[in-house]
Amino acid sequence: MSGIAVEHGQGQAHGPSHARAAISPEWRITLLALLVRLVLLVASHGFVFVETRFTDQYSFQNEATNIAASIANGHGFSSPFVGALAGDPHMPPTSWLGPIYPYFCAAFFALFGVFSRHSYLCVLLIQCLASALTCIPILRIAEMTVGRRAGMVAAITWALFPWFSRWPITWIWEITFSTLLLAWLFWFALRLERETSRRMWIGYGALWGFALLMNPALLTFLAVSLAWIALRRMRAKTGWLKPALLALFACVVVVSPWLVRNRIVFGQWAFLRTNFGFEFVMGNVHGGGGRDWVMRSPIANPAELADYRRMRELAYVHAKAEQGKRFVRIYPREFLALTLQRMAMYWDGSTGAFNTPVAAIWMPWSFLPLSILAAPALLLACMRRVHGWQLYLGAILFYPLPYYITFSQMRYRNAIEPLMLLLIAWMVLRQFQEARSDPGGLK
């Protein structure tokens, strides 16, 4: 009745209550998540930055921001390593990373200065917003799979628990955006189970194209999601091949300018990122520890940087790939042992490095418990045939695969943590309800 009164101009006395009601629970949780991240940003950094460039902070000095500096200084998409922080015009062109995130950073460099404190703050603020917005697809996914109550618990936990606020406030990288994109794509896939609109399928493909330009490692979930959609639509006896091809065509259209650019600057076709061979060698050397070591990288090793400059990127990466293949041929058992070690690293948090005072307090103990709880939650979801359980299983099993065979860092798990959190929330609520003998149960 109150809604009718407002429609007829009689709701003026109820304005404040309707204003509050106009903010949905999803946006309230999102605003709460943003507030938490801003508070932690202040607590971690204190907004006390030197006026000069932040080249002493590895979280701000990395391949993405070096490329961004080159773009902002007019030297194009090149110079991913330390030797070209200001944009060295003599460095070869690169496709070391997907283009979206470096151009995102370059926009702020162009506006506020290369490696300036204002650029640093702007990037962190946008990352905080992206992390907070992840609450929305968390709730949407829950409504279609594990239930609204589990979604509310997961979203509130995502908003409040400091672990999930760690990456947007401490690391200049695409992690936060990859997490948001994977969550949206997961939700999109659930919707396409019954969707017939061509516009929706085109939008799905275009979003995938954008996501791959942000982080090509998301490609593993593209195969999983399309396979799940095809299977569900075949069972429902609805067409799937033409819509799927339409989505793939839209994805190709979005990524094709970058592929054509690579063909032009390298003189041969190259994938979205060129550096897989290098990443493989970083984690697979005889007597290594199964993870990257920065002194083997051109970002810190002058000899490697000289080789990269002399050979140019594709030849340099090809040489590294051959080195990695030789390692696997000569030391297959060591490669297997290192892979198993990296799998453990991916889930146990032993690769942690905390570069803020706040993070050092609450980060180390919070990583492993989430992994431990996710395993039985995923198993229970599969056994109870939760809607979309194959998508959960595929994302959690296949997304980490590239990191198992190259090297692992804690930040790489963040992309699938919303899904892990949803399953854990569902499992915990279910156990509470069963303990109380609730006949209704959970979805």
C-alpha cells in the first residue's frame, strides 16, 4: 500500500523510509564492503606518501605499471621491466600482459603523473570499488544455486572479513578485476541455461573477450562454462550450438584488435599474452623451490634484461620455453614433485608475503582455513546436486591449473574465493539447520 501511496503522490510523509527502502540489500552490503576497504586502506597506508615516485614499492613497481609508464610517456605498449620504468623508446614492443589493466593504470599516470602518489591512490580506490562490487554477483549466483540466505552470509563475509580486502589495498595488479569478472561470468553462465535472447549471448561473448584481455588465465573457465551451458540446454532440448557460436564470435571480435596488433608488431601471430614459456621456467629449474625467484627475471637481473632487449620478446620467450621443455625431459620426477609442491602452495598460503602493517596481523592465519573448509563444501555440493555444482567444480578445479605448472602465489586464488565462500556459507548453514532438525532445509 505504501508503494501505491507514493505513486499517487501521497508518500511525502514517508520519504525517509522509502529512501532507505530504495537502497536494496545488495547495494547496502556493497557500500559496507567499500567502507571497510577504505578504512583498511587508511589504516594500512595512512595516506602518508612521499611526493616522489613509488619505485621502491614492489606492489607499485611491476610489469603492469612499467608498461603503463611507457604508454603514458608516449612510447607505446612496451617496457615491462625495471630497466624502462620511465618508458624506454629502445625497448621492444611487448605482449607480456593483457592490455586492459596496463592501459587502466596508464590513464591515471597520464592524468596525475607516472608513479605519483595521486596515481597510486586512484588505482587503489578503483580496485576497492571493484572488490566491493563483487558482492552483487555473489548474491546473484547464490539466488540461482545455494540459496539467498547463504548468499547473504557469503556477501557480508566478503564485505567485512579483512582477508578479502587485502589485495585491492596493497597490490597494483589485475587481481581484483579478475575476481569481479569471473563472478559475473559465472552468474552469466547460469542465466544462459535458459536464455534465448541473442543480445544476451552476444553480451556474454563480449564480456568474455574483455575478461580475456584483462587476464587470459580466465580462459580455463570459458571452456567449463560453455560445456556446462551446452549440456544443460541439450538436456532441456533447447538449441545451444548457434547461441554458443554467436557468443564465441562476439568474444573473438573483442579480442581480435589485440591479436592483429600483436601480428603487426611481432611479425607473427601471438596469443593474448606471450610470456607463458618464461613463467614456466621461473617455476621449473633443477634444484628450485617450485616457485618464481625474482633474480631470474629481467625485472631484477641485468643480464636477463640485456638478453630480452637483444633477442626481443618472442625469441626470448621461445628460448625460455625450450629450456623448460628440456627440464621436463631430463627431470620428469622433479617436475612432478615441483608441481605437487605448487599445488600445496596454492592452497596452504605458504607463499604469503605481506607488505602492509595491518595485513601482517590478520593475514597469515586466514588463508589455509578457507581452503580446508572449501573441500568438504564442494564435495557436499556435488553429492547434493546443488544447481550449478558442475560450474563450481570446474572453476575450482581448472582455474588453478596454469599456476600448478608455473608457480603459485597467494593472490592467484582470489578469483575463485567468492565461489569458495558461497559453498562454505551454504555448508555451514545447512549443518546448523540439520542440527536444529529444520524440516525446510536449505536449497
